[in-house]
Amino acid sequence: MAHRIISARGLERSHQAEGRTTKILRGVDLDLERGEFLCVMGPSGSGKTTLLHILAGLDTPTKGTVELEGQALNALSPKQLTLARRRSIAQVFQFFNLMPSLSVFENVGLPLAIAGHDPEAQRDRLEGILARLGLAARRDALPYQLSGGEMQRTSIARALAGGQPLMLCDEPTGNLSQQAGLEVMKLLQRLRREDGKTILLVTHNPRDAAFADRVLFLVDGVIDPDLVLHGPGIPVERVHEALAALAI
């Protein structure tokens, strides 16, 4: 357990609407080791984003438990949960979630400002992150002036700024061209390798999944225990074969 950053057991999630109950997750068990690049694949509507939100502490399971760095999330007060999330988790979204009125530098420094720190006091470190991600020349640009790839790299830079060990990535290439998406995936792989980041990726894209150390498949709210791909260097063809076997 000392090297496990997330441990989830028996996760169930149901929604009720118009007198009907819809089960989204049906008993998910998942372990994520520190420094691992784990991918959860599944078609749209399979429960991937719901699972990610529960693991991030943004949603509460109907049943089951999540431990984040050894802490049971359901045992934390709202304030304690916020602090635990802020300490451990950074998120990268499909739609970037950049503040439109803030520059690249200001967006990247936003987690520090929210935590009560002055981003200007860490100017050198933040500018080092921008330079590393190829954004130095775009430091003062507003989001509408950026390409899709630049916006996602800004989102990843923001995730790095807070220094959290865990990055949760929800379809991070979903709004990008194939080339820009490939560059983003190579960047995530490099952050895992060089910085020791732990990455949990949810996607329906076989090309993205092939970058992971391990690929799990979520179908109809259940992870198939008998179908797990192990990397690194998973051939995209193997991902396609697994999806075909599941009739996805």
C-alpha cells in the first residue's frame, strides 16, 4: 500500500430521474501505483468520466470506497477533502478550462493563487514550466490567441504548477488534431518518465491508450478483470483487438 496512490473498492454509482434508477458504475475495483501511467478505456456512456470524478473526490459513490494516498475520502470533511485534492491531484480536461481573460502565465499560476500563494513570487519556476512545454513565446497571449495544442499544453502546465503527484486526464486529446494530440500524449509520457508523475487517463482513443503502462477496459460500468494490456510500448493493434473482443 505504501506505493499505491489510489485504491478503490466496490464503486457503484446510480442516478435517479423521473422515478427510474440508472446504474452507471456496478462495482469497480481499481488500484493505481505511484509513478504509473494507467489508462481506462471505454465507449461513450461507459462510466469513464463518472469514475474519474469519483476518484478525484468531485463525486460521491452510491456505494464503495476510495483511498487517496492512504486517506479514505468518505471519512474527510468537505474542508479536509478540498485540502487533500489540492495537495495530491491536478486535472487535465478535454475542453482545456482556461480562464479567457487571463494570459497563459496567469492561467498557469492560477492554482498557486487559489492556494493563497503569489504566482509572481514563483515567476522563475513558472516561466521554466512554460519554456519546458514550448510556451515561453506565448506567455502573455490570451486563450483565444492559442491553437488547440497550445491551449492543452497550457492546461498541462497549469497542472504542473501546483506540484501535485497525480494527474487525472479526461480525454485530453479529444478536441485536438491528430498531430497535436500525439504531441500531448508524448508530453504526458515524458512527465511520467522524467518527473515521476502518476497519470490516470480516460479515453476512447486506442492511439492514446497505447502510451500507457497498463490499460483497463470499462464496459457498462464494470472493469473486465480478464482483459488487461501491459506496456510500456503497447501496440495500437493490440488495443484495437481488445476493443473488438469486447464488441466496442
